[in-house]
Amino acid sequence: MDELADSSTIAMFHSDAMMQDGFLSQGRIAIPIADPSMEAVYYVACMAQKKDRFRSFFSAVRAESLRAGSAER
């Protein structure tokens, strides 16, 4: 997808996290969008018989969510 986008003139948007990690598209100008009302909600699910395999991932996501929620207050 990145290769297709990089070889076209379509608009591209990067999250602030991607930009902080140094991800920028070649030959494009990065204009950060700062809007406190912008929010994305993601849901993560797995099959019940695989939950032990992903337990550490779910714990990390839960901890980050709690940390982000307390930072907003």
C-alpha cells in the first residue's frame, strides 16, 4: 500500500505517532492535523481457545488505554 501511495499524487495522512517514529512519505510534505475532537476507537477480538496466546497483548492494550484515559483527565 505504501508503495502505491508513494508513487501516486493522492493525499496521505499519518498519525502523530507515526510521525514521531520518523515515518514520513518520500517527496511529500507532512502537515500534522491537530484536532482534539478527533478520536478513533478500535476493537480487538480473538477466538476463546486462543486467548492465552494473546493475553500479554490484551494486557498491554488495556494498560495503555487506562494510561491514556488518566492522562486526559
